[in-house]
Amino acid sequence: MISPAARDALATFLTHLAALSGASENTLTAYQRDLIDYLTFMTSHKGAQQGLGPLTQIGVPDMRSWMASERADGLSARSLARKLSAVKSFYRWLADREGFDPTAVLSTRAPKFQAKLPRPLAEDAAKAVIDTVELQSQSDWVGARDTAVITLLYGCGLRISEALGLTGADVPLPASLRIIGKGGKERVVPVIDAARDAVDAYVRLCPVEITAEMALFRGVRGAALGPRVVQKTMQQTRMQLGLPATATPHAMRHSFATHLLAAGGDLRAIQELLGHASLSTTQAYTQVDTTRLMDVYNKAHPKA
């Protein structure tokens, strides 16, 4: 059982996280779950429930015991690394507030794991998805809607939440969209003609009145369209085309980045378009075969 002081500290930390970094509800929920697990273990491990004292005295052996316990419970290396990241964030904040040395926690190394690289679609497969997605609905306006959403993912590199977050005030689509992404980070995304045309076609056919303050993309009952509907439509589309299970809505965003890079796009510019805070994330996000990447390099590199 977590002490009241530890529980209060956790609640204050989450409030701080939401206010300063603009963390999403999903992120805050994940942090809360991971930290409650950690604090519960340490309370039992240290045999003390009173105050924050025991938490400020965590040593390397304590961290090793926690990690060993998590692994013994079947937690994957990837998930443990995520939990450790949450714990370190909490301890940086707590140490600054309580004035203790958090080195033992912050120096703990995350377990090694093979990172899952995104799997973009080939260019012809991505285009086939856009051409085929409308066939999954018997209603013209729903087909136009789904085509517009998928085109925004592939043509503009939007996350599905960002595409579904557009409102009636965003139409007709301008030359560029101002998108608020993860962590409240703002970026400007150019809008290609195909995306603008697809959205215009949907708006013309949509039987639901689209007002400036309401969601642009609507479900068949008039409510805001949810991501699960888009995921299901994409699943039907990939089955029809014989594409692998990795052909998800998010894979269209992967494909946007990868195909730009393959065409000679600048990695840092692609980073800005995707809204990534770290260039390493963009590098992991984009997959281009070595031959094509070297071809782009050789064409761009100054010759002696």
C-alpha cells in the first residue's frame, strides 16, 4: 500500500507534467499506472509506508530488485524500459522538490531490446489503399470520408488523432495546416492538392451539417468520427488488397516520411513535418533501402 505522502506526491507530479509539457491523457494514465506499480513495490520492498523518506533513499540494489521483480512477472524489456523512463522523470521532479540525490535511480540502465521499426508500405501499395478504401462502404459520402482521412495521413503525414481533430473551421483546407501534435507541440504542414480535393469531395457529399466548431469528420450517426472506425476500414482495405497486418492507418504516416526521404527529402525537414521532438525518432521512422538512399546521397554529395 502506498503512503498518503507518496500518493500526494504522485498526484502533484502528474499535474506538473500536464501543465508544463502538455502531456496527453493517455500519457498521464500510463505514467500513473507505471508509477503506482513502482511505488507499491518499493513500499513493500523497503518495509515502510510512512512519508517520502524511504523513496529518497533508494539505492542501486533496490532498483535492481524492482527490475528483477518486473521481469519475473513477465514484463518485456521494452515495457520495463518505458516504466523506468517514467520513474526517472518522477525522481528528477521529486529530487528537485525534496532536495536529495537521485543518482541511484537516474543512473539505472534500461534493459536492451530490439526496437520495433515501423513498416511503411511500398509507394504503389499506399496509392492502392487510397484508391480502394472508398469501396469498403456502400455509402458514397462515407467512402469519400474514409478516402479523405487516409489521404491526409499519407499526403500530409498526420497522426490519425490529428486528422480526426480537424474541425469545420479548417475547410476548405488552406495551403498549410497549423497542427497541434503530441505534447502540445505546434507545426505547420503543407497541404497537397490531393488531400484538399479529397476533403472537398467529402464535404460536398456529407449529409451532416459541418459547422466551424464541430468535428470535420463525422460518423454515420452524426457524432465525431472515432479512430476505431478508420482502423476497421483500413483492415478491410488491406485484406482486399492482400497487404500484411502492418498496413495500418499509422503505416500511412510512416509511408509519407519514408517516401519523402527516398525522393531526396531532407531528414530535418521531414522531422519538422512529422512533429518529432528528436531526429533519432525520425530516423527510426523512415525506412529506405540502402541502394536508393546511397543513390540520393551520391547525387547530392559534392564531387571532388
